[in-house]
Amino acid sequence: MTGAASEPVRPTDLDPAVAARLKRDEHGLVAAVAQQYDTGEVLMVGWMDDEALHRTLTTGRCTYWSRSRKEYWVKGDTSGHTQRVVSVALDCDGDAVLVKVDQAGAACHTGDRTCFDADQLAVTFPPAEPS
């Protein structure tokens, strides 16, 4: 894993074949989209480095890297609103992962079910013509 310039590179047990496919940002992170496995509902977006992805793949619980606190956090350890991992897939570019989960309780830190239901933006383009 590649850390930020001021951070040391942390060793990880992530499968080298998976690690080789990842395209990390300048902080060594990839976006992690959490989606409810049975409904397709998009719950939240977090960030993972190699170690967080390894922990997610091997524990069955979503582990993220907190960019603000600079530490790992397992979803639900404090709130009880856990994410049980059902599947994990890399996108075609290797810069994001899709984690299908079984969400218990709210996914958003605000207490909402998802991070995307509170502020719908107005769409002003014309509707598509029927084909």
C-alpha cells in the first residue's frame, strides 16, 4: 500500500493479486460503496486502504479507514448498526470496491437509513424520449 508522503507504508496481509489490481488515491485509499445486498439500496460511501479491505474480506464486517481520525473503524462497533459482508467486488478500474452488505439499523452517522436520502437534488433536464 502506498501511504501519503508523511505517512509510513503500512504492511498488510491483503492478497498480493488483489493489491496489484487496486488503483489507490494519493493517500493509499479506494472508495468503498456499501449497498444493501437484497434491495440494491446504496447505503454509504467510505474509504479503504489495503488493510481495511483485508479486514473486510477476512472478518465479514466492513472495516473502513477514517480520513478525519486517521484510524480504522468497524461499522457498528460503537453504534450497533453493523454491516455483515455478503460480497465484495472491484470496479473495472480498481479504484473502487462495491461491498454488498446486510445492514442492521442506520448506515448514516446522522441516524438515517442511508447517507443519500436526506438531500435530494432537483433534476432540471428534460425527460428522455421513449424508445
